[in-house]
Amino acid sequence: MERDLNDREAQVALYAPYCEGLEKPQQLDQALEVLAAGRFNGSRRLKPDGNHPYELSWLHGDSPQEPCRCQLIFPAFTSVTYQFSLPTAQLVLWLMEAFEHRAGPLPRPAGVQIPPPPQPASGPYVPGLPAPALPPPPLPFGVPAQAADRNVGPLDLPDSFWCWLLVGVLPADRSA
């Protein structure tokens, strides 16, 4: 009996080898759902207390290795916008980590080269690149629907994302 794969099954089959999808199918499914939505609302926790809500939006590639054009904004700091591109598989991996219960970072997808970190953009686009057609500005911030399902506070992207964005390197794999 032959059956057609639906779009989600095809995406899972496409991304699973890059993102440990066979070992973490629930996180991959959640990440692909968010990937299709084109935005992630999160909140970066500050120490000793407080947080910074943010929105990451993107136009993703059709395959894991294709570039994903991203824009990161902080509503409290409207003059600061980060625009950058990275392999779509890396974004999926970071989204998967956001859904984990802080069990530790996932390894970088095999063969994926991470570009240098972006510089803050002062205008609506990064010089030298065509103006992005990104989704409209932020939705109201609060507890994302994904987090509400788990009865936890707002989700956050993993430390490896913030380290790459701000410092330009991915932390060493902590699993040994």
C-alpha cells in the first residue's frame, strides 16, 4: 500500500538527519511548526532577576542547508535590530533546544557552516543586502502558546544562539 507523505512528514524526513530528529521527534515537530510560522517570541532571563522580551522573525530556506534570513528585535530597545542569515537547519536546531527542558545543548548539525555573527543594523536593512520582506513587527509579548502547553514561563533560545550572536562563537559541546 503506497501513501503520499504530507508536508510535515516530508519536512521531518528532510530535517531529521541534520537535527537529531530521530532521537528528539517531539522537539523537531515543534520546531518545524514554529519554523513555518516565521516568528518566535521569547524572553531572555537576566541575572539576578528580570527579563528582556524579544521577537525573532525569519524567511527560511526550502531545505536545511539553504540560508534563513532572520531579524531579532527587542521591543524595549526599538533602535536595536539584528539582521543575519544562517543555515535553516541551525535555526531549527536552536528552536528544538528552546523546547527542551534545559537538558543541555544539541550538537551543531553535521556539515553546517555557521556564518559570522551579525552587527546591529541601524536602518531597515543591512547594507549590501536586498531589503528583506520579513513578517510584520511583533505580536504582543507574553507566554508563547508553546510554553503555555508546558506550564512554564516564556521560552528562550539556547545560550549557544546568544553566544553566537554576541560573541561570534558556538560554545563547545558539553556532552561527554
